[in-house]
Amino acid sequence: MKTMTILRLTFASAALLAASGAVPTSADHIRKAKATLTSCADGSAAGSVSLIEFPSSEGIKLVQVVATVRGLAPGRHAVHVHEIGACTPCSAAGSHLDLGPHGHNVPVTENHPFHSGDLVNVPVGPDGRGAMLTTTTRIALSPGNLSVFDENGSAIVVHALPDLYCPDPTDPNCAGGARAACGIIQPID
């Protein structure tokens, strides 16, 4: 039910943006991608992420991110775009995507929460399921400096802990801690 509500909100917000003139209504200007999440612990299905890029009237890209997760511990979980499109093992995804201009992602607390790949937490209920809807201008699905589709791709990682946005950068878990699920971002034609 919660997933359907999120999807309805996604389509409703896209329709409002198009109707307001903020976004060209041509489908040629919309790019889509997806990531199928698998558990870092046992490889089981853990959810999915949809990404939809819309151009804005100001020339920047708006990327709407919709995530649905399952099989996670109740509570908030950090969600980030990571710098490499690999998930086997989950550590293969590298660190948080940080396209620059300075690109400080090691240690992860160096530029956190200002990495290109930093997204909001996904809340997970007592049944282990959760959903998240957010929009970012820090990444793009189209070619260019902000594209997640560079030579080594990108992945979405859901972490075991919430992102606290690092008020204390000496806390190694402030950016979400261990990896709970991972999915390679793939374009949809």
C-alpha cells in the first residue's frame, strides 16, 4: 500500500511539474534508470530503486529517486549513490559518489553530507519494509559532469544505520555504517 502511494505521488508530482511549464512535456527529455537491490548478507532480493531525470526551466537536471526496500531491520537507513557500478561483494561499489569539484570521498566523512551521492534516509517499519521518495540535483542520468553513467558506472547502497549527516566526523558510522543492500544503476531505454 505504501509503495503504491509513493508511486502515485511520483506520477502526480511529474504531472504537476509538466503542467506548470517547469519541465518540457516531451518524453524525449526524460531519462530513466533502475537498480535492483540485493542483500549484502545473503544475496536475497531487498527492493528496487527507480530514478527519473527531468530537465528544469533553469537548465539543471532534477532526478527523482523512488526506493522500496524489504528485509531490513526497522528504523532509518542511509541511502547513497556509490562511485562504482558493482555489488559483488557490496564493498565493490566503492565510496560515496563525489563528483566534485574537489571529490573528497575518502574517508567518507571528509565531505559528508555534501557528496553528489548523498540522499535521504529510508524509513523501515516493523515488517522490514520501507519506501523513500526524494529529488536531487547532485546527479544526472544524461551525459555530462554529473552523470552516474561514467566509465565504471554507479550503484545504490542502502546502509544498516541511518545517515546522521556527520555532525561528528570522527564517528565512523555517522554516514550509515555497514552496507545492507546494493544495486547497480542501469539505464532504461
